[in-house]
Amino acid sequence: MKKILFSVLPLVAFSATQVAAQTRTVSGRVTDRGTGQGLPGVTVLLKGTTNGVSTNSDGSYTLSVPASGGTLIFSSIGFIAMEQPIGTTAQVDASLSTDAKVLSEVVVTGYGGSQEVKDITGSVAQLKEEKILLQPVTSVDQAMQGRMAGVNVNTTSGTLGDQAAVRIRGANSISGSSQPLYVVDGVPINTNDQSNVLGSRYNPLTDINPNDIQSIDVLKDASAAAIYGSRAANGVIVITTKRGLQGKPKLSVNSFFGVQNAVRTPDVLNGADFTAISNEKAANARAGSSIETGAGRGIGNTGVPAIIAAPIDVNGDGIPDETNWINEIFRQGTQQNYQVALSGGTELASYYASADWNDQKGIITNNRLRRGSGRLNLDLTPKKWLKSGLSLSYSKTYNQGVNGENALAGATVSGYTAPSNIPAYNPDGTYYLNNLGNLGNGNNLIPGSFSPNAYFHIPGNLRENRNDNTSQRILGNGYLTVEPVKGLQLTSRYGIDYTNNFEDQYSSPILGGLGRQVGQGLVQNYTTTLTQFNWQNYANYDRTFAEKHTVGVSAGVEYQETKTKRIYSVANDFADNKFQSILDGLYSGILTGGGQEFANGFQSYFARASYSFDDRYYASFSVRADEASTFGVDNRRGYFPGGSVGWRISKESFMQGLSFLNDLKLRASYGSVGNSNGIGSYASRTLIGGGQYAEVNGFSISQVGNPALQWEKSNKLDIGLDASFLDSRVNMVFDYFNNDISGLLLFAPVLRTTGIPGASVSRNIGGMYNRGVELTLNTVNVRADNGFSWTSSINGTIIKNRVTELATPNDIISGVQRASVSRSLGVYFLPEWAGVNPENGNAQFFDKDGNIKQYDAAYTTNANATQGRWLTATGETTTPIGPADFKYQDKGGYPTFFGGFDNTFSFKGVELGVFLQYSGGNQIFNGYRQALLSTNFQNNIEEIKDRWTTPGQQTDIQKLVLRDPLSNQASTRWLERGDFLRIRQVSLGYNLPQSLVQRLGISNARVYGLVQNLYNFTSYSGLDPEVNTNRTSNIAYGTDGRSLPPPRSFTFGINLGI
């Protein structure tokens, strides 16, 4: 036996030596491609064997592999598995991307409820932190733009602090608000713009640091949103911020900085061209006289002068002084952002704390926005059955604003049209002004009858005047959850939303405007304080029985109170120009002031129940009863039910043979939700206000209330199909929706003899609908063995809107757009443009019968004024084009289709992202072009050089006649297609190898550069087809009133994990 044993031992030892020589050890680290953080629990498997390990809490692993190498497979729930050849290296790192089919594992549905994506029976869209972190944005609305089906985010302006217009599945109101409800960490917050009384800007959504957000869930249908009842008609956006996780502390540092420029600016005439065009306008006005046009036509009230524009040389260098006012308005903007976050926890407590600072200089001179914020999220679990916590954030924003767009002295109003043949400054550097403090006239003759508006001194107004906004906000809530028995959780949550907004406007006395008119300067202050309290108490019970029956039941109550207080003060006649604050002793004028105070509240009761069998059949139902102080005593309560069903077809036996199909689910929902946003706190009550009449003080009715007012209601139907194919490499979500809206709050006219203010009373008598389809498609296009991957996500929405009922047979008018029964909301109602008569240069229009009428702007029988006359196409005198000739157009200002297309290419730590956004099917009223082709005494864009000058000339710009009222007549001439395809973002990032970051003593590092708003494919001739001057109006949507365009930005950033 011993002989045998001793003879075998050398053989065993020799074999072991040979095996050891044929294996080696590799190690590495697996990270999340989106965040760079280490991924624990990832399976690392040697392909073709059962040899594998799991990564530790830091994402690291060590594995014995054959000396010849092989291939490692990295896989984890929620991530795309990847294969990595071992080669001859001793370290193999991997970076996993989130799997498209489980982009969101859990969707937050409100009041402690959540569901796995696979079990959702309503219509929900989600944006996770991975996508948010890839965008250097400063507000929630910017992060959502183009990313989710059915969610249209419209950037209305490039002015800092402007709030985007967010509409979910179209506009859902006519006179009320179409803004969705925002819920942050379980508590509804107020997102109404409390500023803008004096024209300043404050976006409440900038108070939430995007870097703090874990996920954004958008509840679109009634089944998902009915639990929020009377506030859910416009959809619900649920924001969940990051919480701490059990493990050692993690420190993340993120920073980005960049520059911004206007993509397009107006191409206006230089000084010489302005002079020539202006004199041509005057000459054509003179030439149209039917009497002698000699020296009798003089200056001012005696007629049109022969020459009204002439160059000037102020500094005496022999060169005419000119100013490109566009260069005085626009500049290169900059942005810098710094963020730090610390998180960690134990079994008993977890925490997440962050701070950020953002400093942004806008593309318009003197526009600057600075914001600082901090957050603390804390969760305590002293017992398995007891949990408590808080979410607390503070932010302060200072917006050094400007008057832009249509505001008085607005930079884009005066700046675009100011004469360019005069200087901006005197030789000594002072502003070039006239005796009224407005822009100097130079050698131009500018009687009031030729130039109806004074030109404000653009750089003077931008630098000397002030239009600032300072806001401070506290968002906080605390909760206590008890689990007395398994599956039953009782929660009490109390939240507060406090905002203090201070608008500070100063009008300098050295410039034309209110500061000069009222005395030695004018200061206006407006302070708005809003406090919202919210208290929720609810119970959730979730259990699974017999492994196949899953039941969920919720019930609760909610109370909310909102108080708003506004105080204003105005003072003038300051002792010195440097005194610009309302302080005792600094002014000698009369101090005036006043204020307002509002309060409203509601109490609610809600319940929700859900059931699923074998992950195959689903049903859910919810109901909410809201009682609001806004409405009359007999109409304060409303009931809002919603239900849904789902069927996972792929689990049926007859589907098992389809190997290409991974998942197929059919779902349907129907319910009723309400809208009270935009309804005044005392809309149901008749109010009395003080005033003065014939120097006698007294009181009169200021508002006639309607105690019968109720919520606007939306009955929503949704039918959806979710599918996954080809090993979950293709994932689709399809929805059909029909939203019938009734009880729209409208102003019904009454006889003026009743004495009712405004001759109207609010009533619930309007109706309309939004119908359409949505599609989201997530695909893994390439997943190669060498680590290269290409993933895509495309979403699209097609929507149709119709108004079905109004208060009276008459339309509701807002500018050139209307609400009209049987037509889309915001339909254009305009005279139809017939072009320019090539023989005489007259503007032409179609009458109601399709006949052409032309307007001879130069005609006159009076030596002192041009009068103009209407002619038929053959030259006979005829009646003017009037409202009876106006026609409804086929389209309005709302897009009928929109969406986004996101692509990500990854290879060995390098990641290229290309995100496209598209929109169309709408028309834009180009008020920018309308204003800059006017024949008033003003500057114009280069396009005016194509005006008619010679018989037979084909052009779209009529003969230039000074102050021709038809030169900027609202008509279909200014309607253009709003279709665009925008390269919204192109990014290039690099995740540093783990071997390098470990030597640096950090856990991960990523550097990136990106361009936003790179290029826009569009036929629109304005500055940008996305701008919308009237973002708060549901009717006048789609008008370009010379708003600042969104800028193009170049950004460099770095993300560090320590």
C-alpha cells in the first residue's frame, strides 16, 4: 500500500504543478456606465464554464482563468450583459449600460405607492438619473425636453430665468392653466410663477437641483393620475430625489463650465442702407400725391419731407457714425456650475447631502443668474417596524434681469428697429441722447407722425435700469412610517413649501421712461410670499398569497392650505442717481404702496386597490374626493375615479412557441380627473373694492362671483401595448389616448347695463378634446464582443385637438388666434395674403369670395398726408378688406407631432451621445418678420432690399411707402411652418480606466464635452421656430413676438467619485 501511495504522490504533485501553470488570476472593477459608480453583485462568468464570482460592494472582483485566456461575461439585473475578451492582461474592467427593457425598475405612483415597470397598467413615462446627469441643465423642465412621449417642453425664450411651457398630451384648458402638477418626494409643490408683476423672471423649477434627482415619473392617464384628483387633469410629474444607501460614505464632485452664443441674430441694415431705404419710403409717399409734389410738402405737420434720414459725424473724424445695435444687445454668455454630494448609511440610518452653485451670464447684455442650493435627505430605521425621515432643501436665486421682448424699453423691441445711422455714445463716452432721454435723432428728421414710438437707448437701458428678481425657497417634508403587521404600513407626512420673491425695478432719470417722467428716478418693489402646507395620512397594504395572487390596498386623507401675500411700494424723486433703493431720506416724492392677500385650501380622501394574478392578469381602481374652498358651498366637493386592467399575453400557453417574443402586455384605463389650477381663490364670491370717482372715495363691486363654479373635468381613455423582442434588444411602448374635457371655465358675457365689471361672469360651459397616439422604442442596435455598443431610444407623439363647446356662439379672441367651436385651439383667423402686384408694387389680399383686392398706399388727395385707397385687381376703387373677409386657417400654433431620438455609442470607456428633437404640424405667426419689414421710420432686416421697385418685378415685399399701414398688417403673409429637427445635444465622454483612478485614490472619473442646440433644420425664417412669446396663454400659443432665441452652448465637465 505504501509503495502504491509513494508512487502516486509524485504524479499528483506533478499534475497540480501542471494545472497551476495552466491557470492565472485576473481582477478588475465593474462600473455603471451612466454614473461611473462601482456595481456590487454583478456576476462575472468565464464563458462556456460554471467558473464565476460576484463583485463586492465596490464593484471589484478576482477570478482564476486559464492561462490561455478566454472571454468573461458580465451580467446584472437591470443592465445589459456584456462580454469582454481576457487577452493577456491581468486586469479586465467593464462598464455596464442600463438595460432598455428595465430602464426604470420601479415607478413611483404617489402616496407611498410604487410599481415595477412590468406591472404598470397605466400610462407612465420615466426619466432616470443616468440621463439627467448627461445633461448640464439647471432646471427640471430642461431635463425633460424631447425625452418622453406625450410630454411637450417648449423653450419659450433665451432669457435667463424663463420657465418653459410644459404640456402633457396637449393643452387641457382654455382660460385656466395647462401646467402639470409637480410632486417632490411625495408632496405637491407650487410651480406657479409668483413674479412677473414687474416683468422680471423667476422659474420655480430651478429651485430643484437636477443633480439631486433620482427619477422623474410622468403620470399621463387617469389610472395613474386619478389618485391626485382635482389637480391631475394636466398630468402629474413625480420627482424623487436621491437617498442614502447602506455602505461606506460616497463623495461625488461634479462641475461644468462653458460658453453660450445666440444661434441667429437679426441681419439688420447698416447705417448707409438704412438712410437710403428710409428716404425711399419718404419719396414714394411724396410721389403718390395726386397734386403738385413740390416744395409745398414740408416737414412735420406740413407734409412728408423729401429727405428724412441723413448720416451724422459726431466725433468729427470725417466718417459717418453708425451703430450695430445687435452687437450692443448680444454678447457671449458664460456658465459655471459646481456640485458636491455625500451619501452613505448603516442599517439604522442613511443620509444624502448636497450643495451646488450656478453662475450664468446670459447672451443679452447685463443678464445674469446666480443660484445656490443645498439639500439634506435623512432616513432613520431604529426598528424594523419603524421608519422616519426628512427631505429638506434651501435655494436662493438672484436674477439680474432685463426688459426683453415686448416689455417697455425691451431690448429686442427698440434694439432691432432703432436707426443705425446714429452713434450710441458721444465722443466723451456719455450716452447719445435727445432732450427727452431717448436715443438721439442724429441728422434724421423724426416727426412723431412718422415714428410713432420713441427709441429707447438700448445699452443705456440695459446698464442703467434694473429689473431684478431675488427668490428664496424652502422645500421640506418629514414622515413617520409604522409597520404593525407584515405588509401594512401606516404613514404620516407633513410638508411645507415656502417662497419669498422680491422684484426690484429701477428706472433711471437720465433715460427716457418712467424714471424721467415722474421725477428724479423711480423705484418699484414687489414682494410676494407664498406658504403652502400639506399634511398626508395614509395606509398601504401589499401582500402576495399562494405565490400567484398579489393584492395592494391604499387609503388616506390629505389637507392643504396655501397663503399668498403681496406687498408693493413705489417711490420717486431721489436725491442722486446713485440712490436706487426705497430708504427713508433718499427720496422726496410721495411713497405709495399697497398689497393683496389670498388664501385657499382643500381636504381630500382617497383610496386605491390593485390585484394581479400570476403576473398575467391585472386590475386596479382608485378614487379621490376633493373639497376645495375655491368653490361655492354647494359645489366644493368633486369625485374623481379611475381604473385600469392589464393582460400579459406573453404568459399564455399559446404564446410560448414564439422565441423572438420576450414580453407582450395589453392594458387599458379610463377615469376622471380635474383642474383647479388658475382659478382664483375667491372666484365663487362677489367682491367689493375701494376706489375714487369724481374725487370722491367709495366702494363698488370689483368682481361678481359664481357660487356654481366647479372643477374643469377630464375624462381620459388610454389603450396601450408594451412589447419586448429579440432577447429584449427591442422594447416598445404604444399608447392611444382620448381626453374629453368638459366644464371649461370661461367668461360668459352679460349686458353692460347690469354694471358687472368686465360685463362677464365665469361659468363652466366650455369643452374640447385631445386625441392621439404615442410610441416609445428602445433598442440595442449593436452589442459586439469587443465591447462596442450602440443603443437608441426614439419617442413620438401625434395629437389632434378640437374645441367642442364655448360660452356663446362667438369665438374667444386672443390676438390673431382664437378658440372656435369645431376647430383646434389657437386656430389663426386672418385675411389671406395674395402677394404683391408686379405692375405697381401694391399689397394684395383675397376677399371672402376669393377675389383680389390691392392697396395703393401712396395715393392721396391731400398735400399733407398720404391716405391710401383700395382697388380691385383691375384698378377700380373698391371697399377695404375687413373682418368679413378673414378666414380660419387649417392649423394653429400647437404642434401636431413631436418627439426625440437619442443615440449612444460606447467603446472602451468612450461614449458618444447624439440627441435629436423634432416637432411640427403647426404654424407660427412670425411677428419678428412682421415688425422688421414695417415701413415706419425704423430699421429693417436685409430682406427689405428685395422690395418692389420696377414694374414686372416678382417679389413678396410691396413698394415702400412711409407708414403704410398694410406693410405690417396681420395676415397669412406672416404664417410659416413650425416644423423643425434640432440637434439638441452632442456629447463625448470618457470614463478613466480603473487602473488609473485607483492610483489616484478615487473610485471613478469621467470627463466630457458637449454642444447643445448645435443646429436646427427648419424652413422658418425667424430666429427660432421654438420661441413662444405667449407661453402662459393657451390660445395665443405659437407667436414669435421678437423673443430671444435659445442659445447654442459649448460645455466641458467632469464627474468624480471618491
